[in-house]
Amino acid sequence: MTLDNEIRAQLAQYLQLLEGTVVLKVSAGDDDASKEMLALIDELASMSSLIQVEKTVLSRTPSFSVNRVGEDTGVTFGGTPLGHEFTSLVLALLQVSGRAPKVEQNVIDQIKSIRGEYKFETYISLSCHNCPDVVQALNLMSVLNPAITHTMIDGAVFKAEVESKEIMSVPSVYLNGEFFESGRMTVEEILAKMGNAPDASEFDNKEPFDVLVVGGGPSGASAAIYAARKGIRTGIVAERFGGQVNDTLGIENFISTKYIEGPQLVANLEQQVKEYGIDVMKLQRAKRIEKKDLIEVELENGAVLKSKTVILSTGARWRNMGVPGEAEFKNKGVAYCPHCDGPLFTGKDVAVVGGGNSGIEAAIDLAGIVKHVTVLEFAPELKADAVLQERLYSLPNVTVLKNVQTTEVTGKDKIDGISYKERDTGETKHVELQGVFVQIGLVPNTEWLGDTVERTRVGEIVVDNHGATNLPGVFAAGDCTNSSYKQIIISMGSGATAALGAFDYLIRN
């Protein structure tokens, strides 16, 4: 294996940033996976005199650890961290060498204060765009705290482990041998799950905001930036900065940017937000809004934030099927991200529920790696674009079932099939399979609002052309509103509109 010239050139630039010697302790055999890993390590060592290589025996082969001279840092890669994990390798090299990580000082302090013994293991697939955030967060924690170790495990290399643990979703994190969590997590979210979440007292002394944005997706970030540029006190309170965009792979319709991946766009947004000194409060979910002299937003931890205006940008989430078995088998065969979890179903039979663009794109992607794909669509015809349908019907290992209603996901410890009803005959049928990917659209995150602002029948917040709701001083933007189209660029525009609307409201009141 040889890195292509473009990646090699990028790597050479990064390796110039190494601040001290890094020792790679390598455990390899004669298998093809070991040979691929050794080829990468040899190439790394040839590119920098600060990278040393030692042979050793680790608990997994092939694997290698990244260490300081005379000190084990606890950062280990099981397999060859290419694909989406290549950045994880580069960051591990830089941070172990002594380069300061780009995280808030309070996060560093939290990590360093952890006591005990924490052995983390993360099962990943190299095609998973959610996995690197988790790997990089846990690697960082290992570098900063000797009580913490972390091993990235490529599920394609260590298939027996994946099957013995019945892992059907990545990333899947284990702590001290026990399941910890699955799905994308930031370092702050990991710390919160370990018992280091901020409590209500941290919000007690915050002065009222001029504009408080609830939600940190594209519309929320855009609204906050536009508000802050007016020189007014701006805050963002969000459960997860970036929202759904964190779970988006390739974005090719963001005007002026030919291609960008969701997590990178989120990182860019967060960096720009920080440059404006906006008060960002992460891992916080709003539970109530009330207009008094000021508008009050109560958080689930009991804290109350006050602001002259509020912009609601809480976004949307994947819609669940709501059938028996779906919740029980989530991450045990029921999945929502074909890019992340698809490789775990290599050679198996799966279903995709949903015949829109996202469903048919998922079916096409999966057909290249699984044994067979069954597409189930509720309507009499698929809703996806014609070009996608044409591609789908050209594939030999895809069956399309139209005008059917999914009724149950079946199984015991993990799923073994899906049941559906033919809507024209009423006959119920069953398909045996090992995975179900749900792609049936979005539902707005607005349940917590109750009757405080006007919403449509499906829960979308009703706004005017200034982004204003029916509650004076409260505005809304993005996928949680009744906008006609749910697109990143449209959400950003509506965020800007809502911020300008809020500023106009402030100067008039």
C-alpha cells in the first residue's frame, strides 16, 4: 500500500508540525491486514526523523500504539487508520508529540481531573464519517490523562470480535469491557456521560442576552453570527452543535463549495461562531419558553436563561417508523446511517424503508456491499428522482416493494426480518434479513414548545417573511419551521433572516 501523492503531500506538511519524537510500537503478523498496516508505518517513518518504530506484542494483531519516548500514552490503532480515520492518526501523532490540542481549556481541565482507570475501545468502520469524532475525542483524553487508554478497532479487520459482541452499529464504544455508547459523540458529550456535565449553577450569573438562539445547526449558527455582527449580546444554547449536519456525509449542493463533508462544515461554523465571542452553551436541551418582561428559556437541568429576543432553530430528526421492534432493535440491526453502518452488513440481506431520495441513495450504496436489498415504499410509486430510480432498477440484487406498510421488525437478540402489509390486498408478508435502514423523512424538534407558538399540523413553527412567530420577540429558522424545503443553504438564509428580524424588533421596541 502506497499513499497517493496528494495525501502524501498533505501528510508531509502535517509531520513538519511534530514537536517531539513519537514512538510507534507495532504488533504485526503475516496476514494481509498486517502488511497493509506495516506499509503505512514504514511510509510514515520514512517521512520524518521524529517517528521511530519498535516491534512489540499488543493485545490485538495487527495494531500499533502511538507513544512518547519512554512513556505509553494509551493511544492504539487496531488495523490501518485510513479512510475517514486518517485524520485521527495525524492528530494522534501531533498531540503525542506535544502539540497543544484545539479544545477549550475548561475541557482540558475536566479531562485531567478524572481519576480511576478507564480503558476505552471503539469499534469503527473506515467508511464511517461519525466515527472519527469519537476516536479523536478518546485519543485526546488518553494523551491528556494517564488514567485513560483508548483503542480504535477496525471492525472489518477484527470481524470475530464484532460478531461475538453482536455489534451492528458504529461507532460502538466499550468502557472497561462493558458497552458504553454508540453513535457520534463529542468530547464534551463523553465527559457528560462520565458524570462531568455542567449543572444549573453554571448558568446562574449570566446576564440577559439581546438575542438567544436555541439550537446550533446551520440556521442557529447563521442567526448567531448575523446577530453578533450587530454588536449585541448573543448566545447559543444547543444540545449538539451542528445538529443533523454532523450526520451528513458528502455535501455537493452548498453553493461556492464543490464538496464538503458534514463534520467539516460543522467545524467551520463553530470556528466562525467562536471568532465573534458568542456565548455557546452545549449539551443543553430547552424544555420551556415563556414571555415575561424578558423571554425566559428554561433548560432541562433547571437553569433559566433570559433574553430580549429568542430565535428557535431546533432543527429536525430522523422520523421513526413507530412499529413494534424498531426501538428494541435500534443498533441491533435497525440503523439510520447507511454510510456508517453499511459495512457491518457486508454479504447480508437488508431492507431500506423509504422510497424518497435518501432511501434510494441508501439502497444504491448498500447494494454494492450487501447480498441483497429490499426497498419498502408506502406510496404506490417511489418518490426519488428519476435518475436515482433508473440506477436502482439497474442493480441485480435489489427488490422494490411499493404500496406496502411496514408493520413489525422481528427478532430475538437481534433482528431476523421485517413484516409488511400489502395495502391493496391487506395481506401480511415477511422478509428474512439481518438489517433495516430507516429513511422516511424528518420530524421537527418542537414538541417542547406546546402551545406557546403557532405550529402546523406536523409540528413545524409558523413564521412570517421576517422569521417572526406569533409570539412577539420570538423568531424561528431552519428545519423546525414551515419552510418549503429542508436544505442547509436555505436554513442558513432563514437564520440570517431571523437574526435581522430580531435586530429590527429590538431597535423598534
